Amino acid sequence: SQTIHQWPATLVQPVGSPLSLECTVEGTSNPNLYWYRQAAGRGLQLLFYSVGIGQISSEVPQNLSASRPQDRQFILSSKKLLLSDSGFYLCAWKGGSYNEQFFGPGTRLTVL
Amino acid sequence: RKEVEQDPGPFNVPEGATVAFNCTYSNSASQSFFWYRQDCRKEPKLLMSVYSSGNEDGRFTAQLNRASQYISLLIRDSKLSDSATYLCVVTPYSNSGYALNFGKGTSLLVTP
């Protein structure tokens, strides 16, 4: 069966510090992968998606970036965090015949 | 206009009650439709996909009306464990790798 992992689970970082969040998927190959953010009191917002190694599409302009160095690894990064980067970051993969997506446990980021 | 709109609630209902959630979407070319459930500070989990003919899974029934661009979720015989936020989700036909568009969610509290 497929599983998706994210780490760390929680993170507290100062403004201006770098960020690296990691997501890995097991039990599937060449999945579509997604990064979403859920800010307090707001809905989930798509940040990036990837249909394959080295292929990244960005949905919103921001100071974040994403990379996919391996088939089942998706990384979200920032060189300098802003206060507005605080939120719940969720990685997902697309499975099933109806475009369902399945989420990892998420990383809760607080920027101080 | 928001792409996916839901009544935020909260819906407070007693155990055993029947409760219905509604959702509208703006993109008439939308392809796939889902209801996700999100517990507090957890990742969203797929509750059920919504098919054109409507579908049922135990106490849960989902309906889709493409002409009105409207999706519903009916929960019968509510349980305490049904307390959560229910997210209406739509996948538009686009180049964004079938990324999901989320409503902000409807909060349900089932009380003894």
C-alpha cells in the first residue's frame, strides 16, 4: 500500500531563516506530487505541483521554491522566511482513477 | 467569486440527527468532485468521491448537480465521531496537474 511521509512535524523558525521541508512517498512510482499550505482560518492553497523528476510548476508567486530530486521525493524550501509563511504545509500525491489525492501528516510551521 | 464556496457553519447537531452540507463551484469545466474530512490540526482525509449519478457509503450520501454546479453531502444518524470540518473539493480541467480546489470547509459538531 502507498504511504506518504513528511518531516518535520512541527517547526519554529525566526524570520529570515532558511527552510527545508521534505515529503516522500512509498508504494507507488512516478506520482503527481503537490505542496499545499493552509494558513490559520483559510482554505488550502496550492503552492507547487510536480508531474515528474525535475518538473516543478508554481501556482502562486512567493518566496518559496520546490524541487523534486527523486521520483518519490518532493522538497519545499525558502532562503528567507517571512512571517506570512507560517501555516500548515501539506504534501499530497495523486492516486486512484478519479484524481483523488492523499495527504501526508503535514508540517506545522511557525515563523516568529 | 470564489471557486468553491461552502457554508462555514458551525453546524451543531445532536447524536442521531441528519445533517446536510452544500457546496457550489464556479468552474463549469470541473472534472472531479470530492468530500474530504479534516480533524483539528490534522491532514484532510478523503471521505468520498462524488459521481454524477450520486453515491452512497454507509451513512454518507453525496450528490452532484452539474447544471446548477452544486454538490451536497448528507450524513444520517450522526455520531460523535463525525465532528470535524468537511471540505468540498473540486478538480478543474486545467494544466495544473489536476490540483485540487478546496472550499474553506463546514464545521460540524455532534453533541450527546
